[in-house]
Amino acid sequence: MAENKTAPTDVPVDEFLAGIEHPVRRADGEALLELMRQVTGEDPLMWGPSMVGFGSYHYRYASGREGDALAVGFSPRKASLALYGLTYAPESAQLLARLGKHKTGAACLYINKLADVDPEVLRELVTAGHRFMTTHDHGSHPGQA
């Protein structure tokens, strides 16, 4: 069985963030780093080449494939900030309605810049997401039906 493509690495998070060229994206990444560190109480780890994660959870597909994934995290991509683990908790839909300008994908929350969203609502989303991802039984991956 193939190993997960996205796994923790030894790359220092600060080094990764310092290498982001776009100044707003870099500053937003540094702000997310601090927010998620405070909310989760976890030390950040790089997952793959571009995802900063806080905590982890174990999942198991119906096919038998299983692995570990970051509980919550972010990736400061060129087009937007991708945030992970914030859309699965039962209260996520209610919080997303109050967040501000954003988009959601299959498993991600996308925002253009932190200035577009309510920081307190984002803090609540991170709290709810981390709690859900680290305490819920993920018999099947949250992104899977």
C-alpha cells in the first residue's frame, strides 16, 4: 500500500514562512502560525513541502487504507490562504456564515487575506476544528463519504 504523500517533515516552519515571496501572504502566514499555536497549544510541523500543521489525527478508509493527517493547519498559497480542518466540526457551518469573505472546497477553507475575515470567528473555527479533529473517531477520512 502506498504511503501518504503528505507527512511531517523536518523543515523548520519559520524557514518555510520566511521563504514566502508575497509580503501580505508571508505576514498572514506568520499571523496564522501564532493564532493556531495559541489556540491549539501544539507546536507547528511542516506537512509535505507547503502545509503547516498543528496536531494530528488517524483516519481509516472503508478500503482499509489508513494514515495520519494534520488536525488543523494552513498553506499560504499564491492564490489564497488554504486552511485545513476547519470545516468538519458540527458548528462550522454557523461560524463560516459569520466569518467574512471566503470560499470552501472539498476539505479546505480559502481566504484571500486575513483582513477579509473576522479574527474572532476564525479563532472559534480553529478551536472547534482542532477539538473535533483530535477527539472524533475518524473511521473514514472526514473528506470521504
